[in-house]
Amino acid sequence: MTPGYWVNIPVAPRKWPFYYGWMIIACSSIGIIASIPGQTIGVGVFVDFLADVIRLSPGSLSMAYMMGTLASSIVMPFAGRLLDRYGARSMGVIASMGLGATLGGFALCTMITPAGDVSWWRAMMTIGFLFFCIRFFGQGCLTLVSRVMLARWFNYRRGLATSISGIFVSIAFTGGGAWILNECVVRLGWRGAYVALCIGIGVGHALFVWIFFRDNPQQCGLPQDGFNVQPPQRRGATGAVSKDLSLWQAMGKASFWAFNLGFGVHALLMTAIAFHLTALGAEYGLERQSIYAVLLPMPVFSISGSFLCGYLCDRFDQRWALLLMMFALAVGLTGVLNLPGLVGRFWIIFGLGVSGGCFSVLSTVAFPHYFGQKHLGVINGVSMFLVVFSSALGPKFFSVFQAHSGLFSTAVRVSCLMPLVVVALGVFARPPETQPVERPR
């Protein structure tokens, strides 16, 4: 059967009662949210229980997490090339099933490494391999597939579409998802929570992807953005990239490195905070439930940040949205240093919320605007490699400072300098040459 035949099974996007791109927004949002167990905020909920049952110190567990994440980052460009070749639907099914199987492996990890086995190497190899799989399929493939698919369905409305998706993603990533996972652990136990996630993602979400995911509108006989769409009246320095750039051409542009450095700094620091969230709270006299409760109001600012970022991206040079993300991240880090006071809590909610909202938008809209869509999978794959690589260093980065000074706050103070470096570089970055796009007739 021809590929066009499979596009219309079991649902035909052209026969959808409204433009199918709006359905893609929902699909992309659900796909990114489903990756949460493979993100650091999801792993962080279970990390204390894993350390107890496999008899590893926090430092050893951080090392295993770092090595597994680093290994997964290395193969992300390869996953991007597969995405360009086979499309979002096929890769989404594979990523969902892989993530589900890995979550089942975590539930069974005590069978692989029983309590009576005191072999440090066996425990490290087991948990390191599971960390590799959960990071590759979750934070890596499933997130990559969802973002690239959304970017390919929109052009003029890419910022708006990503901002709408960012509402739900921000709620999940800035406290809501971690809180729900924590409640699952409280009610089902850590092993029961992993089993439920294994079935829900490995079976339920894989089926959802097969039914509704579509790689791009062209294969479905549909236009980007919808029908009779006019470009924005004022686009500032933006336009359409003169041609689709290859990976190597994109890597020769200053904007590629400015954005990836910003994404990497954000991933490193957010990963470190999420991974050590319980320990950070204890350092400031906050119990486990209390520190997770601090994050609950964060989606309000994250949603606001995503819409502001989407507005900037559709109308102005996207550097300014990058600078906004870094400024907000610095404010959030300052808030951590002022816990447990109300001022510190507000700065955390505002800063980390806005920066998270900006990250969810920029990581989707920046590269297709600057470099085109033909090689978007592999370009995003390399970017994801840098993001995952940075996130792998985050927990260990904080652990090293805590081991030497006895305080995680020392690492937070040093981290406040990182966003400032990105701001300094981002001011001088320029996008590749673009050309105006004629209004559709």
C-alpha cells in the first residue's frame, strides 16, 4: 500500500471537521506531557525510592543518571535523521513503546538487583541502562517527535500554535506533572506508579500516536496554517529563510549556537533543581509535600511567558525572546536563594515559570524559522543532544558543590552567572539571511 493510503487510516485529516493542524497542537501537547516520566521532573519524584532499593548513595545515583543521560544524548542526532526519514507517526509509536517498556523495567529493577546483592557495579550498570533508555525515549525521542511535528504544520501561526500547546505543557512541567506523579506514588507506591505508567504510555499513548499523529500537512493534502491565512501585518526582522539549510550550514550560524547555549543552560539548571528538589527543600526547612506545593502556582506565569514569547517570535527577532528566557531564569535562581520566605517563593514561581514557558515555545519555533523544515529533524536532534547532554551534567554539578561545601545553595549562587553569559552572547547573535514571503492568494 502507498504511504498516502496509511495517512488516512484510521482517520483522514482532510475530512476532519476543522483544520487538522489544531488537532496536531493537541497531539503535540499530549506527546510532550507523556514524556514527563522520562524528564528530570519525573525521575526526581522516584529518585529517593530508587536510591533505597538499589543500595546506592545519592552521589552514585547522580553519576549513573549522568552517564545514562550522556549516552542517550549521543544518539539523539541519529534519532533526528530517522524522524526526517520515517516521520513523526512511526517514530512516535516506537518512542512511546520504548518509554513504556523502560518504566516497566524500573518497576522490576529490584528483581534485577535484589536487596541482598551488594554489588555496586551491578547496581550501577542496571540503573544506568534504565536511565539511558528513559532519557532517550522520553526526554529525547518523544519530545523531539512532538515538537518537530507541530513546527511542520504551521508557519505564520507557529508562535501562536506553540503558545497554545504551551498552556498544557507548562501546567504539566512547572509543577502539575510532578505533583500528580507524587500523588500516584503516595497512593499506589513507587512500584505501582511505574506499572501504571508503563501500561498508560507503552500501550495507551502508543495507540493514540498511531491514530492521530501526522508528520506534515503536505502528505495529507493540506496547507500550512490552515486555509485563507494572511501573514501578520508586522513581522519586524522576521521572514522566511532563503533556503532550507543543512545541519552543517546551520551549525555555521551564530544564532544556532546562541539558542543552543541558552537551551543548554536552561536544561542544566532546571534539571539540577528538579533532581535535587527534595534535598533543596530540606536544606531550607521544607518537607517533601511543602516543596512540591511551592511549584503548583507556577503554571500561571509559565502560560503567560509562553504567550508573550509566542507573540515576540511571530513579530520580532527571536533573540529578544531568548533574552527574556534567560532573565527570567536568573530571577528564579535568585528566588531559590531566598527560600523559604514569601519573596523567594514568588521569585521562583515567576522566574522558573516564565523561563519554562519561553523554553517550550523557542525550542519549537526557532530552528524552523531560521533554517527551514527539510532537515528540521536532524537539526533538532543535534539541539536535543546538546540539551540532554547539559541536563545530564546538572544533577552532578549540584552534587559536586554540595559534597565540597555541604550546601546546594552554593551551586545555585554559581549558577546565577550562567544566564548572564547567554544574555551577553545573545545580544550579538544575528539570524541567517531571510527574505520576505509573499502573502498567500
